[in-house]
Amino acid sequence: MTTGSLTAGRARFRLPRRQIPVLATLVLLLVMYGIGVSQYQAFSNVQVIFNVFIDNGFLLVVAIGMTFVILTGGIDLSVGSVVAMTAMVSAWLLQEGLPAALVLVIALLIGPTLGLLMGCAIHFFEIQPFIVTLAGMFFARGMCTFISGSSIPITDGFWTRMSQERIGDPRGNFVSISVLIAFVVVAVAAYVLAYTRLGRNVYAIGGNPQSALLMGLPVGRTRIAVYTISGLCSAIGGILLSFYTLSGAPLIAVGMELDVIAAVVIGGTVLTGGSGYVFGTVLGVLVLGVIQTLITFDGSLNSWWTKIVIGGLLFAFILLQRLIGIRYK
Amino acid sequence: MTDSRPVLTMTGISKSFPGVRALHDVNFRLFPGEVHALMGENGAGKSTLIKVLTGVYDTDEGTITLDGEPVSFSGPMQATAAGVSTVFQEVNLCTNLSVAENIFIGREPRRLGAVHWGEVRRRARALLARLDLDLDVSAPLGSYSLAIQQMVAIARAIDIKARVLILDEPTSSLDAGEVAQLFRIMRQLRDEGIAILFVTHFLDQVYEIADRITVLRNGGLVGEYLTAELPQLSLVEKMIGKELDVLEGIEEHSRRDLAALEEGTPLVAVSNFGRGGAVEPFSLTIHAGEVVGLAGLLGSGRTEVARLLFGADRTDGGQVAVDGTASSLRTPAQAIDHGIGFCSENRRAEGIVADLSVRENMILAMQAARGWLRPVPRRRQDELVDKYVKALNIRPADPEVPVRNLSGGNQQKVLLARWLITEPRLLILDEPTRGIDIGAKTEIQKLVTQLSDGGMAVLFISAELEEVLRLSHKVAVMRDRQMVAQLANDDTLDADRIMQTIASGSHREEADR
């Protein structure tokens, strides 16, 4: 092949720039884990890591949905409320005596339906995702209190079984079923993003929506799809949360959307869209979980330190993204 | 070129927008295996014709046939599917995706529903090899130069069994070597029987590559010609619809006595102006009635100099004197107070407010100077706007049309008018003629000479050395963010000498004349 002067224009940066944020998160996670292990003997117990997953399984699922949205350059503020509403509706319907299977189906339909409606509003009326999902957030939160002003306990057999079932190794380490469900969601999401047209369109739209349109990609359909996916993930997250707490409460998961966004961004997904991985989001959620665990282990620190550390990390990671963006643009 | 039937014909195409008749009864044919240049000034209707062809716009009247069959595309995607692919001036690809993915996204080869990445890469490599390009198809597109990205866009376009390839100003951001590369690919595709519609502003390129030329003017068809039978001068005359002697007049005009101008107090004198990371400290004096040209390559710091002088960026140090009195230029407001106007090179982002009318756009700077509490009376507005619409020959001559509907050249004139209305003493023009056609270019150049005759000082920034030479009394040369020389525009100065100065960067040897 005659290449002539063209090779002069060859890619100069051989560093995997898109992977840098994820690698940074991985390093951070390992450092934090290292600190934990060196400070506290019990930290090296495998169950510590498992507990991080158990406590944050629902957060992980919701964060996966958010990853889709943020990859297109959008944002979904409704997730926390949708999680609460799903848990609330499940608790209420179970209390009313509906069979568990039917309750599951209904609960899993609410989130995606709301997501679909928000996606349509964003696409057809060209409204900012921020505003549309803010409206969705207030709506879903309002529905929670509309159902009941106070917490509804869940006593259903299926729910309690899901809550208490432990899957473990002979040495006594275990995870909950929620964790397995979360892993399935992660695996499916990773496959969709890497190997399906829907997934690739998500990246294209995040990269440059105008170009995506001119390349003939179904921009509108994809946009609506990501909010629906986020709604579905929130619904699954809501179910997992109700497994975890065995109740539905109107004021649960308040502000969770912000934790979720923080996890996604710390996981290396760029807020303007087009770059990021599901694996990064898993790491992001783990970082949040490990910070929490470290602070719990310390015992003397106020739990608000979690927020302060997350705030600092978030800022650091956004700065990192910006620097990478500047250097390579 | 072949004598076979045209692959594409457009007959009697008309298209109007509110207040603007963009196309009127235009015919166009395209034969397989030819490069057909579509020429015309800005606003002649080239872009509209392409958008009508690819289905971005509906036609008001007229028919389009592809291979003899009447067609009407609903959008670029459908046009592409039918074999009519377009590569736009701006590369419309996703820089965050890999080269291979950019070529195939939307129609990736799949296996069991999953994207078959191995196949995507294999086919991308094969396709690029056909275009003689050796790229790492897995690398993100953003890591390659704009020229390469442009060629990847072409690779994407031709993969879809394209029979018609539309290239809308593909060369405007490429350097000479890259253009040659592009032309090689165009010739190759032409020889494979693809019909190429090529839009460009560069006349030399047309004569280098095009077999046939269609000329549009003011939305109407002027004619279709074989390139070999149409001398360059006739082409320009057909494009602007008048004789070309105006340019000659300007040439005579500018070579006046610099010494006479430079007597007395300079209007603006800056010394040691500079900004870390943007431009090294420089000194420059501008006298009333003087046109100072600023020459240099793209990115050499020309715009940065302009922004410092206008206070859009703050200087790190140095002094400035206006009319001989020490002063400061730290904000645009101060600069405007001193009578400095600045026409930005980036007219879309920093100049024109697309949704406002021609009148509103023109009045903006004047209104800002008066303060918002003292509105300009409507009658005065109309007077002023009317005057400048006439003086600058702005088309359409309706001041209430949204600026968005005007062509690039006319938008530029509106922007000029905005500053002229404020009657500045120093007008900074950053690339006022870039991307506009020869007719509007000539008018703007003429205007600059008139203004300077009237006593206005002008800082004229342009990448075209001929233009700088034609207009300026003195030329400041930028190189690598340094002002390396200031050359008096006497008989000894020519484009070659400026070029040498740019190239060699002879440090300040010739500075201070």
C-alpha cells in the first residue's frame, strides 16, 4: 500500500485515552482498599467486599441505567423518586393482597413507562432532559406520598425469601440474590453497549448528535430508549431496595439520583456524553461503597464525611475529564 | 467523461424561504464518471440546491430523476440508500468513535444480532485500502487530522454503493497537500464511474479537477459549461455577473505614501502588549486613515492580537496610548469608548444573532454604546439601516428579514454595518472575507479603502496575502504567536517577501521599519 504523506497524520497518542478515567478509578479503588486493609484487620475479610455489593446492589442497577442516559449526553434526575415509587407501589399492592408475581410485573412496568414518557417529551418537544426529569422526579415523589404518608411494611413470603436468601461459599461468605440480579443487569448492559446497534448509537449520539442524525442514525428512538432503560433500571433498583428494606417508604432514596450521577462520573463516564463504560460505573459504585465502609470501620468519623469525600472525588474526576479533554482535543 | 445518459437530472427546481427566493427554475445534470463543479457566489443557491437534492428541503417546484426515475428523498439517509451520498464541509462524524465504526455505524455487519467487530474492522481496512489510506481503524477518529477525517467521511459515503457523491466544500479546511490527496481519491472514484458533484470557492481547484461546471447566480441558473471551454476570467464574470475591473482600481489606490499618514500622533499606540500562552508581547502603532494588515498562518496569533487590542482578552502588561494620552484597553467596553470596533472572524458564534432581523443586528452595537435606557428612535434606525443596506449592497434589501436567511457574505456585510454605524475610529476586521465569494469580497475590499480614505484606521486580518497587500499601508507579520516584522507596503513588498518572513521568522530584523 502506498501511504505517502498520509502516515504523517497518524494517530500520535497511543495512550488509551478513553480508558484513562476508568483506570484512574481502578487505581483509586485499589488504593482505598489498601488503606482499609492496612488500617483495619477485619477489612481484608472477603465478606467486606461482598457487603459493599449487598448494600449497594440497587444503587449499582440504577447507576447502570444512568450510564446509558449520560452516555447520550443527557441526565435523569427522576431515578431516586422512581426507585421510591416502585418500592412504595410494591409494598402497597402486596398489602392489598395481590399475588407477588403480579406485583412484580406491575412494579417493573411503572418505571419504564414513566421513562418512555419523559424520553418522548425530551425528544418530541425538544425540552432539556434536566427539566423533564426534574418534573418526573417531583411527580414520582408525589405519587409515593399519594399512596401513603407513612412507611408500609412488606410481609409477603416471596419478598422475605429474596431478602434473606444467602448464596455463599463454605467458609461463610455470602451475597444476596439482589447482588446476582445486579450482576446480570451489568452483564446485559455491557453487552448491549458494546455489541448492539442501540448501544453504539448511544455512543454516537453522545459524541455528536448532529452528526449522528446526518449519518442516518435513529437519534430520536435511541434517546427515548435510554430514558426507558433508565426507568427500567430504576424499577429493578426499586424492587431490590424493597427486598433490602422489606418496606416501602415515601421518603426513601431522597437525593439518590445525585449519588448515582456521582458514581457514574467517578466511574469515568463523561458528563457531556460519548465516552464511558459499564465497568467504570461498577467501579464508581464500589468507590462510593468502600468510602462508606472505611468511615464505618473508623467509627469515630461522622457519616457526613462520606459526602465530603465523595464531593472532593467528584470534583477531582470532573477536573481529570476536563484536563484529558483539553489535552487531546 | 462519458456521453452516456445523465445519472441525475434536476429540472425546473424552485425553492423559496420567507423573504428570500433561494432557487428559481434551476436545471442541473450529472453524468456518471465526471466531476461536476457547482459554482456561484455566496447566496447563489448552491447549498440550497444540494439540500433540495438530498431531501433536507422539499422543492416548491421541479422534478429530480435518478437513472431516469423520478425521485423525492425524505432526507439524507434515504438519499444515501438510493446511492446519493453527501460529504459536508464540516466533518459530520463522531470523533469519539473508532475510524471503523464511523464508516459502518448504522449498517454494521452483524452476527446473531451482535455487531461483528472483526468484520467491521476487516471491511473498514479493505475500504480504506481502496482509497489508499493506511489508518489504524481501531483508533478514535478524533486522533486523526481533519483531512483524514474528511476522507473517512468519503469512505463512509462511497461504501453505500454510491453512484452520486456530493462534496460540499470539502477542501475549505485542508492544506495544499491534503487537497492533493483528496483530489487523487476523487479522480479514482470518478474513474470507477461515480458521478461527483463538487462545491468549492477555490477557482484553481475547479480547473484542476472538474470536467464540467454549472454556474448559479442569485438563485438562477447561468449555464452549464465544459471546464476546458470556459476560461477562468469568464467563469468569475458569470458568477458575479459583472466585469472584474473593480479589483484593479483598488490595487492602484492603496499604494500611498505611508510617511504622510504616519505624521502626527498615532490614533492607537500599544507597546509590549501580550498574553501568556496566546501571543508574545508586541508593539504596534496605528494612525488615522491607515490600514494595517496582519498577515500570518492560521493559529499564528493574529486573532489574539485583535482580541488584545479590543480588550476581549486582557494584556499581561505593557502600555497603550490613544491619541497620545496614556489609557487602558482592558475590556471591550473601554475599547468601544475609544472608538474601536471589532468584527470577529467567527461570525456565527460571536457576531450575528441569527434570529434577529437585519435591522436589529445592525443597530446592536450602536444601541449598546448608547446604553439600553436610550433607545435609538425607529426613524433613525430605518435611516441608518437603509443607508448601509444600499452602501454595502446587502441582498435581499429587506431589513426585516432574519439574518439567518442571508448568505454568508451578506451576513458578513451586516456585521460590518453594525460597526460602521457606530462610526469607529479604528475598525478591526478579522478575516472579513473568509468563506465569502469574490463579488462580496471585492465590495468589502473596496469599502475598506473608502473607509481609510475617510480617515478611519483599519486593522485588516486575512490569510490571503494578495488581499492584505492590496489594502494595507503597512503589514505586520505574525509567526508562532510572535509579531516578527512590520513591513511598509512600498514597491518592494510582495507576497513572496511576506511569505519568506512568515517562513523564516527573521526575528525583528525588519521591525520598526
